[in-house]
Amino acid sequence: MLRRNDCADLLRHMYRIRLFEERLKRYYDYSGYFQQNSPEAELERSAGLLTSTLYDFASKGMIGGAVHLYIGQEAVAVGVCSLLRDSDYVTSSHRDHGHFIAKTANLRGALAELMGREGGVCGGCGGSMHLYDRQHGFLGGNGIIGGQIPLALGPAFAARYNGTDQVAVTFFGDGGANQGTLYEALNLAANWSLPVLFICENNLYAATTPAAIAFPGPDIAPRAEGFGVPAITVDGQDVLAVRAAAEEAIARAREGHGPTFIEAKTYRFEGHCGSAGHADPEECALWRQRDPIELFRSRCRAEGWLTEAEQDEIRTAVCAEVDDAVAFALQSPLSDPRHLCRFEI
Amino acid sequence: MPNITYLRAMNLALHEEMARDDRVFVIGEDVADAGGVWGVQKGLLQKFGRNRVRQTPISESGFTGLAVGAAMTGLRPVVEIMYNDFITTCMDMVVNQAAKLRTMSGGQLKVPLVIHTPGGGGTCEAAQHSQCLEAWFAHVPGLKVVVPSTPYDARGLLKSAIRDDNPVYFMEHRLLYNMKGEVPREEYTIPLGVADVKREGTDLTVVATLLMVHKALAAADALADEVSVEVVDPRTLVPLDTETIVQSVRKTGRLLVVQEAPTFGGFGSEIVRQVTEQAFDALKAAPRVLGAKSLPMPFSPQLEKAIIPQDEDILAAMGAMMP
């Protein structure tokens, strides 16, 4: 049963992801691996090629490296993570900001991490693709497509081993869905009734490769049925639809009935990496009409769950949270190489 | 002291550690009812039950990933990879995941995981069942690498590996499995990072690992009238007890490394580098590595012998080190 407070929380979390990422766009440079203003950099920028950035941390103190934005997919992370406890676990992909924020709400730790600061959630050792917050059950993004999927079996196994009702969730994209790790993991999870949610965010592109040429058909979920794993396809732009599917899957997992596969049809509104826009602006414009935040706002108004003013208040409050995260990150010292010795073995 | 096999010594270590700590479990192919294809897990199922002795489908990536995730969240898995050659199928879980998690997470996570796996040739199993891949793992920051050569070392080092909070690549040699040696009745551990001088000598230091330790010892005995050979077994490549090796070379002035892995790009080169940097002044002859030829292992026993260093090759190399 959805309550008024739940709606406010869902909207707040989606805004946290959206506004956090909109803000961090201001802080990274996209001159590529080349000298700024060089012909090569210009060419790269105009071609909208995907690349990472080489940034002068010390002098500019902002964000470098590869940054993969989640904007457009917020309903998926929030729909699922809104039902998880701190003691449940999540593993995620290279596009992990959304899942991290939805699970931990740790904007300060995330932004300082992206800026390579001591105050970062990993002290600057992880960066955008490797956010971790063990206390809140976030076991990392992953730089290897599909690498995070078998890892999620571990906490699920540990829950069964220790006799707890914790669950593990692994998020991956249509790209990750073509890695062999998924199928090994589905088979093991099904065989051992592990409490795992496999959440496939089908955003239609693996970097630049359209799902249309990477899959023989439009749907990924039916593959899981071959392993005897219940599979469901949901509208990934509809936070309530995602949440409803996750609710059933989580209940099944907690009761010891094993894994569920959820394919959420979604879309990223930005390019694969960095600040390049989406490779297909026309298609993107159509999807932007189904912005998960705007869809949910309309629904809240129509159902009388939240007024326009209440929604705006939430947005304003999240803006302040993001301001606070930026201020926190900027005042945090750059990561200190002297601290690296603690990792030597 | 009882005389037991290397296999039994490993098995004993697993029994002891599983009894000592409920978080320890074993996972891998054929490890439950059969007690492992090698017998390393013999009796564990009967004693500790299926929850802690997990037999898997042939999905190295899947179950090694599971073990990494379980280690991150409080358990202490011991994974068996049936042949070290098969680890290529789960290389990502070992190299990109297990090895890096502690640092990537800024120290929030630890991965107390042991991956044990037999390697080595001389068994007519050809190119995909005969390799010594230990140098790959020594090259990856974040992993410890253990290479025991005797039953005594296997038991003590496996116990330490299981108690270690870092991921450990623990490599056996199939031709050592049935080798017997004295092992105390009472419990003991051997710290990771401490070499063992298996034979004392004054003219030549031979650093050897795994099966080559025994071949080097036999060669040293055969040459005993002419050359006084010291045989040092590092026992762990990471951390490496450079101090013991350098001390030995300072005494003898000569270094020969004998390894079963290919010479080119192997771990022996690293030992030579460290000794050269730290004890160049003590060297009376150019240090040398004797290892396998750089060819995929052929099947025929005659061809196999042409690849792996044989007794006569070791004798010749030792002789050539002397004036």
C-alpha cells in the first residue's frame, strides 16, 4: 500500500539522482586525452565520441575520468532500492551513481569521490565507476560489464548460509545481459534458490551498439525463464510499476523462494559517457517525453498524493542537499598518496 | 611425527579451519560427494554438511564471483579450481574483482578468499592441463601467492591463507599430491612471506619452487662432493621474503633460480632483479633462471620432457654456475 510519505520519498530520491548528475556536469571537462583546444580535441568533441577526460585535478579541483550518467533511468534504481533495507546488498555497473544514491542517499560521499577527495566515500580510490558504501549495503559499481552479476550471488549466499532474510540486487544493462556471467549466475541462483534480484535496465544501447543488433528479439526477460527464474518486463519509466515488480520479487526472495529477473524498459537521456549528448537526438527527444520524474509528478497530482507545491518543495530541498554536497566536496582535501600504504600487502 | 601426503596435509588444514571457524566453506566442482577430484576435500561433506561444502556446476566465473561476494560480506570461502589452467575462465573475478576490491572501496571491504588450484606438467595432460601460472597472479597487485612444496608447508600455509583477510592464490603441484613428508600431530601455521632454507650450502644459492624444490635438492645431493648448494624455497611469492634470498646470495655469491614455469617473463626474473639490485657487489657470476621453454606443453612424454627442466638440466645449470 503506497502512502503519501512513500510518494515524497520516491520523488525525493529521483530528484537526488537527477539534480546530482545535472550538477556534476558542470564540474567535468571533456577535452579528451588531448590538449585542450587542440585540433584533435576539437575533432573528438564535434564527433561526440565517447572517451574519458584527462583532467588537471590539482589546479582545477574538479572531476576527471570516465563519468556515465544515469539521467533518464531514475525510476528503476529508486523503484527497487526504495524497498531495500540497509542490510540488503546491491551491486551495480559502471553507470552506478543512480543505484548508489538510491541505496545510500550519500551525496556528499559520492561527489567528493568523483572529485578525488579524502572525503569521498572511498577516499578517492574508487571514482565514478567504483562507489562503495558497505554500511549501507552498496557493494560497488563495476568497471567490467557483467562483473557485478556473480558478485551479487555472494551476499545472497551468505544470507542463506547465515539464515537471515537479506536479499541481494544486481543492476546491469542490456550490454551486461549479453555477458556469460549472467547465465552462470542465473543458473547458480536458480539451483540454490538464492535471494537475488536480477535487474536488467534495457536502455537500448550498449555504449553505441543498439540492442536491436545485439539481441534476436526485443525482450531480454524471457531468457531467464529458461533457467526457471520468474521473469517480468516492466515500464522502466514508471517508478510505481518498477516498485510493484520489485516488491513481489523481494518478498519471494525473503521467503526463500529464490531469484527473480526484472527487465525494465528504459532510456538514458545522455550519451554513453561524458558530456556528449545522446547519439540519436530524435529518438532521445521522444523518450524525454516519458521523463520518469515528470510522469510521477503528473501521477501524484492526478491521484492527489502530492500537490504541485509539495513537489516543488521537495525539489528545492534536494537542490540544497546537492549544494551541500558540492560545498562538502570542494572543502575536502585532495586524496593523500601517503594513505595508499594501508593497502599494501 | 606422522608421515603423511601433501594431499592429506591440505585436507587436514581444511578440516581444522572449518572446525575452527564457521565462516569457512569450500566451493568448487566435484568437492562434495567425491571429496574433490584430487581428494583435497575428502570427508568434509560428512563432517560439515552441504551448506559448507558446495558442489557447483561447471561455472568458474559464477562460483568464483559468488565466493568473492561472500567474502566481501563476512564469509571465508575456499575455492577449488580443478586445474590452474581453468582459471582463465574466471580471470575477471580474480584479477579485476577480488584483487582490487579492498583498494577500490577505500578499505571498506576486505576479501578473505582462498583460491587453491593445482598446476604443473609432467603428467601427459598436454597444453591446457599443465601450466604454471603463478607469475600472472604475482603480477597483479592485491593478491597473495602461495606455492608450497612439502606436506608440512602445505598444511601450515593453507591455514594461514584461510585466516588472511586478503585474497590468496594458493597453487599446488599435482606431482606433489602423493609425496609424503613429516607433519606434526599438533596444530601449527606458517606465516605468509617467510622463505625456508631447505638445504644449507656455501657455494651456490638455488631458489626453487613447488616440484623444482625437490629436483633441486636431489641435484644438490648428487653434486655434494663438488659444490655446496643452498636451496631456498620462498614458499610465498607475494609477499616475497627477499631478505632470506639476498642473505643466502651474499653468503654464496651465486644465484640460480629453478622454476617449472617458462623462463621468459617469469617470476624467476623478479628474483634475479631483486638480488641484482640489492646484492650486486656480492655476485661472483651472472645470476641465471632455469625454467621451461616458451612453448605450449605438448602431449607426448618425450616432448614434455624437452620443455620442462629435467634432472640433468638442473645438474648442468648448477655446474655451469661454478668456476
